[in-house]
Amino acid sequence: MQKKSTQRLNTAQILNDLRDGGSVALRLEHFEPRQAQLDLMELIIRCFNEDAIGAAEAGTGVGKSFAYLLPAMQFAQATGERVVVSTATITLQQQLFGKDIPLVLNATSAKIKAALVKGRGNYLCRRRLDDALREPDLAGSDEQEQLDSIARWAETSKFGGKDELSFAPAEAVWSRVCSDADVCMGKQCPLQSCCCITVVRKEAAAARIVVVNHHLLFADLAIKQSGAGLAVLPPYSRVIIDEAHTIENAATSFFSKEFSKLGILRQAGRLYRKRRRLRRGSAGNSSAAGLLVRLCSLLPNNDKRLEALSALLDDIRKAAEELDRAALELCGIEGVFRFSPERENKGAEIALFPMLSSLEKKLNAFTENVRGLFDLLPEDVAEDAAVWETRAVLRRFEDIAGICTAFTGYRERHNDVMWIERRGATGGEPWTVFTKSPVDLADSLNKSLFSPNKTVVCVSATLAVNGNFSYWATRCGASCGTDNVNNRPLFTGCFPSPFPYANAVLLGVPADASLPDEPNYQDFINRAVGDLASIAGGSALVLFTSYLSLRSAWDAARPVLEELGIRCLRQGDDDRSRLLQTFLSDTNSVLFATDSFWEGVDAPGDTLRMVIICRLPFRTPNDPVFEARCEALEKMGGNAFMDISLPGAVMKFKQGFGRLMRRSSDRGVVVVLDGRLIAKKYGALFLHALPETRTSFSGFSGMLRDVENFLFPA
């Protein structure tokens, strides 16, 4: 599409589309005019017209998706420019692409194309699938059956998206056949003409609206900033970020690096492994498979190179296992150990640093040996798929060696935080993960996201603390301590929910609630959760800040509730999506949940009548990244509690509160069992952040009566 001349959007015309009788309003079932939605859309139009940055807090029910889609699509239609819309979840991606965008296109008669793009790992690589099918060591296993099923599906699939499969493949299987930038052969690929990523790229290049997720957005920004690698997304300079309160966490996850014993063993297995079982009819009692076997077969004189490389791999495996055992002991009962320059870590350094250095040396020695083999390859096989795949494993080994170096030199790396964390399911064998994360991302996000793009609009239900955006904007690089980026305007606004909270919601806080630092606090939680859920008759979401507290309350409340016919669901007992679906389908159920359920739970109607917040959601002090960021702020003369802990807790508290009302007809109760909400001075900050509701701040027994009378009025 040829770029058109730049022109300003007609604000009045676009706003009319969402007024009574407007083109979009007429196509929306149960349409209700919302002034907050129109005000939000006006701010977004202004951001497009003035090449500005925007930050908008839009309460539940405002209708932010249509408020940003209409201006974005009209802008793309008028100017020919591409607009990227980034979301935090695949669910919202699919809703925008499959439902909201088609509705707006039909209503406005816009003649533009939209495309949905996910991360490379969500798409099939046909060349890797062919390679996996040729490896015989999985024959007859469940994995081989899945590979065969994927191969049959691939014959008719255009995009090769994982979500198109009729089954969920095992991670070990999909990781062998998915697209991976590290092993992409590009134009040298023998199957480049039918490459799924090429098809996706073409779709995105032809589109003016491209819907992505945050992880893909940051991956694309990193590639474009470094100039290394081929980006999946075509050029753009206009970005809309939905659920923008997750930017810092999403970017932290993307820019972090980690390794574990399991990851090293998995990569080593790709290189060389004994076959578990030969195909029927094969001769011989033993055999081996893997990239090294294929690589050595390409050499003119194989002699004993494979045997030597196998021995080096065994050394790496042993070093990884030895390091993991020592790290598990260091993590202790807390399960986390951070290497902090502010603390005395001599014992940990003595225990781990020699092992980290040993693993680093073994990885580097192995990669050097294998790279030496590449020089011996005949010219006609230098681009063989086995070579590309082996190079990818070597790069991963080099990354791990680099993380080892970072750990041993942690005292000099002031903008990185290094820690070890124990992982593993209950009853299974635990392992550790070594992680390196950036302490401060504001500068990186400013340079990669906010400065280069002409328009960046960030929207969420929780971005401000009592109308102030400075906490979010400073941490995410949208302001960097000033009101603008590169002398460009930063427009902000809070757009309240149109829902009737004042009549439809009761906020209960027992005045005699124990404080979290009191010895009887958990006993109070255990009793209170059971009593409250009993009164509600189920349909309750109980939010915790720790799994230990959740487990204690679950053990205490479950017998009481199940005797009343109330089903008790617990996070961790099933996959998150299945657990949520079970809760949504059973109005007599109670869901006990922690961190990830504080947001992203959409349970309208009688599915959810009560939200119980057991504790104000301050970040745990043993979170290594949070701890390092607090220390960094204190060094600069800031107040970590007031500048990081409190604003972050208020924003998450608003997310938890927002689970209750998902449509204007909903009605229910939010109970906070943390006495600090009314006993501490800062509790007022949490209360002022909520919409106006009915309240009950009496003793626990009196609050129970108020809750029952509100839910079941006479």
C-alpha cells in the first residue's frame, strides 16, 4: 500500500461512531453510551494527531478496545501508516482480531487489512519437522505419534500456528519442530518457499493493523535496536499497548537470561544421546543419535572425533549436576538465594564460584572443539541443517557460559541482579535456575519504545495511583523524571468505570482483623475465609499473596465448605485455564488462588459474587529483582516503600478488586482481611484508589451480617 499524505483525524466524526445511532454503536449488542469511552477515545485521537505519548487508565466497562481501535484504524486508513496493537494475553489478541476488528471494519467500511502475529515459537518450521521425522530414536513412542500427527496437519496448514492443532503437543516435541530464530536458515533453507514464518511476515507486511503480544513486541524492538537478526514485524512507528501495567514485568522477563541443569541436559541430548529403542528390523545392540552424529557423518574422516566430543559432553553434564546440587543446598528452605553486593556472600562464593567457573570452561572448550569441526566440512555440506542446528546449541552454551561469568563477577555488574531459585513440583525432584535480570529498564524502554515511535498509547485499568501516573511512567521510561520524552507531549487521563459500584458493591473490612505481623493472623484468615464463603454459598474468589497462606486456609476451610456442597478449587491442582473454566462453570465453587489470578479473571454474573483479598499485595521482600530495585532507589536518596512498594501494591490491589464487576448488572462483595487497610495511615491510599462503594468497617461478626444482608436482602 502506498503511503498517503499525513492528515489529522476528524475527532467529531470518529466520536460519532460510538454515540447513540453511530455506525459502530448500531452493531454492538446491548450498547450503552459511555462518556468515559468517548473521552478516552478523544485522548487517543490527540496522541495520533500530535505524535504524542499517551497513558490512560480506563476502568472496567469503559470499553477501551473500541476506544483505541477506531482511531487506530481510521488513522491507518487515512495515512497508510501501520499501527501495532500489543496485548498481554493471547485471549485478548484473539478477541481483538476475531471479533472487535472485523466489527469496526464492517461498521466504518475501512478498506485496510489486519493481521495477527505471535512469537516465532508458536509456528511450525517445516524443515525442522522433516529433520525430526528422519530421526529414528523416538519411533513407537508417544512423541513419535505426536510428530506424525503434526506432519499430517502440516500438509494442509497455511500458517502452521500451534493453536491450529487439534491437540496440545508435548513441549519436548513442539520445541523440536517450532520456528527458532537461532536455527533459521533463511534463504538457504531448502523449504524456504513454504516457510510458515515467511507467510506470516507477508501477512503482516500487507496489513495496516498488526496485533501482537508484549513478548513479541519486545523481541522485535530488541532486534531493531541491535540490528542483529531478522525481525518478524514489518516497520512501524505507531504503537498501542493494552494492559500496559504489565510492561515492566514483561520487559524484565524478556531481557532476563537464565539456565538450569535441565536445560543443559536437554541441549546436550540434542547433540548426542543413546537411542532409547531402535526401529523394528534394525540391526545391532546399541546406537546413538543427535546432531553430533549427523555432523561427524559429514566429515571426510570421522575417526574418533565423535567419541571425544561425547566425552566432553559428559563432563558438561557432570558439572551441571554438581553445580545444581550445591545450589539446592544454598537455596535452603527459603528457596531463593541472591548474590547481593550489599551482603556478605563469602560462603556462597566459596561453594559455587569454582563450579560456575568449571562449567564455563567446559562449555567454552566444547564449543571451541565443535567450531573447529566446521572448518573441516566440505564446501557442499557447510549449509547442512545439522550445521545450523548445532550452531544454535553452541550459541546457547555460550550464553550459559556468559551467565556463569556474570555470576562470578556480580559485584561489578551494578545494573544486573543475579539469583538462584529452587523449582520443582511437589513430590518431584527439585532443581535450580540461575537467573540474571536487569535492575532498571526505564532507559532501555525509553530508547527502544517511546523515543523512536511517533505515537505510543498505553492503556490499562490500573496505571495511576490516585490519578498520578509518575510511578508507572518513570519505571517504564515514558517520562524518565520529566513530563515528556524528547520534548514530545505526554497526555494522561483517568476514565472511570461506568458501572454502578455505589449501589452494586459492598466493601467489607473487619475493624478487629488481625495484622499480618501478629501471631494469630493466619488463624484469623483460616476461619474468616470459611465463614465468608459459606455465607456467599460459593461463587467466591479468594486471593492470597503466598501459597503457604493459601494452603493453610484451604486445609481449614475445605471440610467446612464441602459439607455445605460448595466445591473447593485450588491453584496448582490443575492447569490455570482448565481451573478457571471449572470455576466459571460452577456457581457453587470457591477458587483459592495467588499471583496470576489477581488479574485476567473475567467472571460475570452469579459466577462471582464475592472476592476475598486476604492480604494487601505488597511484593514479597525475598523477590530478588524487587529487592535490588529498592536498594538502587535507596542509594539515589529515594524512599523504596513510598516510591516502589506502596504504589505497586495499590495498582495490584485495584486489579484484585476489579475481578468482581465485569458488567453493569453484576453485584457482589469485596472483603479485605488485612487490618492495615484501616489501621495504617497508608491504608487511605488503597481506599481512595477504589470507586465509591457501600462499606462495612465494623467488627468481623457485624461485617458478616452486613455481607449476608447485602447478598441476600430480605
